[in-house]
Amino acid sequence: MTQNNPTRLPLAVTCGDPAGIGIEIFLAAQKELGGDIPLVLFADRRHLPPSVPVTLFQPQTAQPPPDHIWLRQIDFAQPAHPGRPDPRNAAGVIAAIEEAVRLIQAGQMAGLCTAPIHKAILQDGAGFQFPGHTEFLAHLCDVQQVVMMLTCPDLSVVPLTIHIPISDVPKAITRELFHSTAQILNEGLRRDFGIAEPRISVAGLNPHASEGGKIGREDIDQITPWIAELQSAGLSIAGPHSADTLFHPKARASYDAALCMYHDQALIPIKTLDFSGGVNVTLGLPIVRTSPDHGTAFDIAGQGLADPSSMVQAIGCADRMIRARQNAN
């Protein structure tokens, strides 16, 4: 057991939108984990159930008992009402993320796990200028490019392009994007997951990876030469493979992560394999960051229906990544 260990830096967990399920799945996850991983919640005390005992976080203080919430107080403008997001609380959501990153950079936190935010609410209430959490964290860490990886025990996937129309995907796939994404993925698997020689498998853009040019030319004229270039640079990367044969058990055993061409090509297989337990990992940051692979779920917030499985897995994944980085140093 690691509880009450003052030498182990805690993991920062930001509350996300307080009208969503973030706080309730954090409370459930902490109870399930039983204090094995020291956690500090970045939230407003007013948004927690009154019956929950709270210990305010201060640097160099010992982890409180497992039934206490270790809290970094973030002052929000308004109370929180489940399922009823309030744009006036947007600044508090942003402040929680900024404060967590600041304390990690100051060496007072080990890493970050973020509960879901709602981008439209942040834009309406605080003029949030970023497409999402990931881009905001890259900005706070002064990093130009990061990579989103979705992971569960049976599969890890990276979508090369993310939230764009399928009609825009072919022209968005460039040599520069392909190379940089593969290199960040390779380094992330090494540094954050302790895989000495990562194996990356590439999914083709077109059905049957273009089938020798009969179904498009992108896989032949672009992706295949780019893979060869990365192989020459020392990466263990293979493909392009027909995406419809890349995710069965025997195929998954042959690689550590699949680099996919677009959002659904990556997310459909992982959500089919582990809908409740998938974890969103940001690779390429100087800090460890994970999050549950779901949204704010305003429709079920406060009803006791939220499944904490993804939050439990996200916390555990962050802890393993922190340990991998420590072992690498």
C-alpha cells in the first residue's frame, strides 16, 4: 500500500465541467482504488457532496486518509447543478487545468488526469480559443505538436487525423504529419510505456490498402514510401495494412500501437473492444496526461448512473506512465 507516503508525488485530477459526471466518477474511482495512488482533486469544495471529508492540499503535506478527498481549492463563480452547465463556471474549469499544470511544472505533482470538459460552454463563458483539452495543454506546455492515443489492455490506436470531415482526410494526410505523428508515437511508447522497441502497424487509407492501385493510389504512392523512410530511420513500423484485418486478436499481437488514418478507423475498434475502459493519452507533452475516453454526460449527471471504469483506468494508466518515465531516467 502507498497511502500516507509523503515522498510520493500525487497525481493531479481536474474536475472538468462541474455540471457533468467528472466529480462523481472521481469519487467512485478513488473509493475503488482505495488510496493506493495519491490523488489531488482540483475543484471547488462547494461542488462536492457535503458529507465527503476534505483535506486541503498544501505542498509537502502527507497524503490524507483514504476516505478523505485531497483537494486543491479552485474558486468557481457559481454552484454546480448536475446536467445544467453554467457558462459562468467556465473560468473555473480553465483555472483548474492551469493550476494543475503549474504545480506539475513546479515539481509538486507527478502528472495529470483530466475529467471531461465541454468546449462550447468554455467558449461561451470564457472565450476559450482552443479546439479542446489536448491543444490547451500543448499551449500550456509550450509544445507545437502532440498526439492523441486511445488505449486499453487489448489495443492502442492513434488517429492521424481527428475531427475533420471524411472528405477532407486524404488532403490532410501529409508526409510531415505522418512522419511527426509516427515519431511522437514511437517515442511515447518508449518513454511513457516502457516499450524498448515499439512496433507500429499502419492502417491503409483505402479499402484493402488500395488493393494494388485498384482502389485509389494514396497507400501506394504516399503512405508506403513514408513508411520505408521511417524504417530507414530505425522505426519498427509496417504497413499499410488493410484496416479490416488489422484488429482481430492474432493481428493485434503483432504490434504495440496502430496508426490509423482517420477518427472512426481508430476509435471504432477500441470502443468495440472496451467501450467503458478506454483511456485517452496525450503523447508528446513534457508532462504525463491521461483522461477518460468519454464526455461530460450531462444527461446522466447526478443520477448515480455514471460508470467510473474509464476514470479508474485513466488514473492507473497515468500512474504507470509516471513510473515508466522514472525508470527511464
